[in-house]
Amino acid sequence: MKKHFIRLFAIFVILIFSVPVYAGAPLDSVKKCVNEVIGIVGNPKLKGEAAKEIKKEKLRVLYKEMFDEIEFSKRTLARNWNKFTPDQRKEFVNLFEQVLEKAYGDKVLSYTNEKVEFYKESKLSEDQFEVQSKIITSSKEVPVFYRVINSNGKWKVYDVVVENVSLVQNYRTQFNDILAKDNPAKLLEILRKKVSTH
Amino acid sequence: MKNILASVIGVMFFVIAACPCNADPSNDALSSSQPPTTFKLVLSAKENPEKTTNPLDEDYHEDENLDEYANNEIKEERVDIADPLESVNRVTHQFNDKLYFWAVKPVAQGYKEVVPESARISVKNFFSNLGFPARFLSCLLQADLSGAATEARRFTINTVWGIGGLLDPSSGKELNLQEQNTDLGQTLGVWGIGQGFYIVWPVFGPSTPRDTVSIAGNYFLDPVAYLNPWSARMGVNVLDKVNAASLRIGDYEALKDAAVDPYVAFRDAYVQYRYKRVKARQAKWSSSPGPAETSVPANPESSKRGQ
Amino acid sequence: MKRHCLIKYLAIIVLTFLFCFTSPPAATAVGLFGAPQTVSRDDGGLNTAIGYRYYEDVYNDAADIRFRQNEVYSQVAYGAKNTWEAYARIGVADLKIEDVFKDNETFFATLGAKGFYTLNDQFGIGAFVQGTYYLSDFNDTVSRNKKIAIDHLWDVNCGIGFQMTLACGTRLYAGPYVYYSEAEMSLSSRKATLGYKAGDFSLENKSLAGGFAGLDIPLTKGFRLNVEGQYADSFSAGAAISYSY
């Protein structure tokens, strides 16, 4: 009797651990990260201009944790990624992060208690999910979807879709246009210039 | 006794090997040699030497193994539009850009300083309410009867109990009658008419031949167009546009700053947005006549509609 | 769920209406007084309403004259803490006098305020004050150069109401009120049927006081139906649908 019970218990344990538990994990993961961002931005102890740099540094760390930078950057180049050398690829990923920071950094920092609601998660493939959220401001509701991919067991964001416009697709079109006429080195130069002029 | 030990070891084996939750969360993907894992046994994945490369060294592959129903979601990202008038469009885009920064934005900012946000939101509600005929007709033409009914109810409630449309009680949680975000251009899209090519109109901004019908049609369905002294019409339209701009200061600049090539960025954003809107409306067309107030992600049936 | 409340009180509503239309003309005051307690939510909110009222009035200077009016109005109100409410209305009304005078829609504006004191879960007592002013005049050409004009019609009412809360959040209320109303009448020539010679007259309401009673029933999703009757010399009655934000 005891043997039987233990065998059942073992099977039960095996089943629990070998079946990947999807329910809610991507949504929870993104929600946790976004809440951390809100926590950093809204931190009452870090007010004022001087604290801005500290906040930015913390956000950079969080960005690396939340986003799969390589997937993100790779997808904005699509097939053109294959034309880049490994060194160029590395520089591209770095530059792209800086472009995003310069563009959206201040916007994120100016968050003032708008309500963020996570309401849905849908499966795109075995490894990919789309987590749907919306930001509720006083005058409108902005739908923001995060597309996440399973990377080493963690759910990382590889695309952000704001009001039906995918960030990856948007940059992909721009980079495609540029790379249709020029080589990768030129694109890197354009990005360097953009990052330095702000 | 031996059997128990065997089962326990077996359990531990599976726990360690198969549970992805136990895998090392590697923070620095750039320098580690952790390959992206799937939910197969990690053992077999690690045996494959090609997989232990730096993600930087991996080439780009199209997304494989997407589930059937998600195919449309990913595929539609590669929406493109023909742009034969690119050189002309770029010039108009520059013109609109200057118009925004030199004329619209300063006025909108001044207006924003003077007028409190709740008043500006009321004005926005008022003009939204006047957009009822265009939205109502669009819903009917898309055979979206529940949407049309919702629009009618919204108009009645907002006009009678919302102080002539200044307030918007219909959108609240209690009544939950949401504005149907649709127009004549989307109607044509739902009927199967393609986007066409990209045009940038001065003042009106990005558009396509199909969506230009929207702009023209809205003019005839807009109650303001029937105001008599043309100066009154002009004045009201200006108020509408300045008010709307004042609520969105920062959006245009954000996209422009984030872009590497602003013209292409706006073109792509516009195209994606319109494409997704039409897709959402098509999903409504082909789904059963039930009140689906919020936009529904693409149904398997909608892929048959095409476009 | 709320529908059964409506049906339950339907009998009362029907009877109220029947009473009103079978009685001789009377009281002034534009629109319903409404329940003594505000329909706005506790922490302070807006409520809007549209209402209709039919009323009859007896004015008097040299002789009694009966006024009849149909009013439609739109109301905006703000109230809080189940204690007070301030409201403003704008509407249109017509005017008929006996069989002699008839004029169409004229605008009026009304301002009012009410206060409420809760006695216990079920009962409460409140007071209100309300004033109306007609924004333009009523004119009628009776026959070939015989003109009647009613100018500067205005009134003020104040009263006390007792309120009882019934099942489903329905409120039953009743109370007395006093009012004063005034109008200037100009007759271009003698009007025998009215009992007046040519000239200008200052009309005042005949009765000073009256009573009112009504029901305020919750409908679905923030809407409420208010039905009320008023009586001074005779009945007037009306209904309004309000929405609480």
C-alpha cells in the first residue's frame, strides 16, 4: 500500500515539474517589470534633476532585465542582420538601446500615476506570448501590448506594440529603407550621429 | 525500499533536468554561452554544439513553428505600402512638420495654459459627439448593427444627459458604451478595397486614396459643415483642431525623436495602424452578431477575407 | 432586478397622473421640485436630467385668469453627501390662457438649491428653494389688432419635504410649499371673456401655498425616474429622468 502511494506521489511530482506552467507567467513577468519601472520613476526619495541620472541608471539595468535586447535589435534588422559582422552587430545592439533611451527615457520619467491595467495574455507560438495592457490617462486610454519570448526560462520582451503600431516593424521599415541604399557601416554611422546630437 | 529510492532519484532527475524554472537566469546575454532553450529536455539541447553559440553570432531566421491561428498576427507585421510619390510626399511631410512646430503647437500650448484640462476634455467630447453621423453610417455599412446601436445610444445619452455632449457618461464603467473607432476609410477596407499607395496631404497629414474618401465623406457628415457664416465654420473647426492638439502635445515629437528616418517612421506607423484597424473591423464583420465592444484579435475566419 | 420596482409603483404613478389631469388649474413653479435628497453620489457628483411638466395656474389681479403651460427642460445639478444639491435648468414652455391666448415656446431659466437632513435609514427631511425667470415674453394677437402680451413672468418657491425610502431605493416624498409668482399683462383692448379692460395689469398668483408629492425610482445603471404632482388651487404634474454621474 505504501509503495503504491509513493509511486503515485512520484508520478504526481514528475508531472508537476515536467509540464511547463504557462498560466499567467508571461503576464505576471511583464507586470512585475512594469511595476518596478513605475516604482523607480515614482520613487519619492528620488526627486529633482540630480536624481534623474540615478533613475536613468536604474532603468537601464531594468531594461536589460526586461527586454531581450538581442532579439529586439535582431528583429528590427530582419534579414539585414545577416549582413552585419559580429562586431557590427554588437555595436548595433548598443546603439539601438541608446536611441530608445534618448527617445523614450524622458517620457518614461514623466510618468505621473496614470493607471496601468494588464488584462490579457494570448499565445502566439510555443515560446511567444503577447501581453495586453492599457495606460489610462485622464483624456484617453492607450493600449500597449508587449510581445515576449521565452529566453532561458525568463520571459523577455522583444516587441512593444503601442496603439496597434509595432515598434519593431516601425524601425524595420526605416532600417530597411536605409540599408536598401547603403551598407551596414553607414547605418551605424547614422545611429551614432543620432545618439550624439541629443 | 529500493523501489522507493529509485523513484525518488527519478523524480529528482526530472526536476533538475526538465524544469525550466530552475535554469540559470542569465543577465548578461551578450557574453554568456547560454543558448535560448525550449521546453525539450535541456540535455539534448546542450549536446548540439551549434546551439552553444553567442546569440550575436546567430543569423536571423523568420519565425518558425508559429501556431496556425497566430500566423496572421505575425505576418501582418510585414505590411508595406507602395510609395510612388515619395519625393513629393517627403516635401509635404516637411511642410506639415513645420506647420506643426511653427503654428499648431505654439497655439495649442498657449491654449493649454489658459484652458484647464477638464474643459478641454469636455470640448473634445463635444466634437466627438458631433462625429456620430460618420461613425453610425460606417457601422451600418460594415453590417455592424450592434456597433450602430451603441453609437445611437451613446449619442442620445451623451446629448441629453451629458449636457449637449460635453460630458461622456456612456464611456464610463456603468454604461460601458464605447465609441466605435471606425470611419468610412475603414469601411472601404472592410469591403476589400486595398490601401493603395501612400499620400501625404498638406494639413491633413498621412493618408491613402481609400482613406481620403474618409476625409471627404466626413466633411459631408459633419454637422459643423452646415453652419452658415463661413467664419463660424472656420472658427469652430479651428477650435476643434487646436483643442485636440492641446491634448496630444508630445505624441508627435516623441515619434519623431525616436525615429531614425521620421518620414518613413510616420508612414509605417500610419500604415500599421490603419491595417490593424481594418483587420479588427473585419473580425467583427465575420464574427457572430454578438456585442463585442472591444476589438477582437484576428479570428481564423477573418484570414479568408484577405487583405 | 429594478424593473419590478417600477411595476410595483406603476399603480401609484398612474393614479398620480390621473389626478393631475382631472383637476382645475393651479400652482406655478417651473418643473418638478424633486426629492428632497439629492440623487448625486455621496462623495460629490454631477447629475443631469430632462423633465417635462404640465401645469395650470390661477393668476389674479382684477379677476381670475387661468394659465396653462407645457414645459420641457434640461437640468444640471451638483450635490454631495446626501445633504445638499444646487441645480440649474434651462427649458422651453408655451402658454395658454383660457381659450383666448396661445403662444409657443419661450425660454426660461431656473435656479434652485436643496438641503437634506437624514433622520434615520428610512426617513429624512429637507427644504428647497427655487426660482424661475422667463427669458422673453409671450405674445398673442387675438383678433385684428387685439393683442395680449404677458411679460416678465417669474416665480419663486420654497418648501419643506418629508422623505421615506422604500424598497429598491425608491423614495417617496411629500410636503407643503409657499410660492410667489408675478407677471405683467398688457391688453391692447378690452377682453370681456377674461374680465379685463384694456391696459396694463400686474398679475399675481391667487394662492400662496400648496402641497407636492412624488416618487423617485431608480432605473438601471445610474438612471432614475422622478414622478411628481403639485397642488395649490389645482393639480400639476410631471416626470423627469435623471442620470447620476
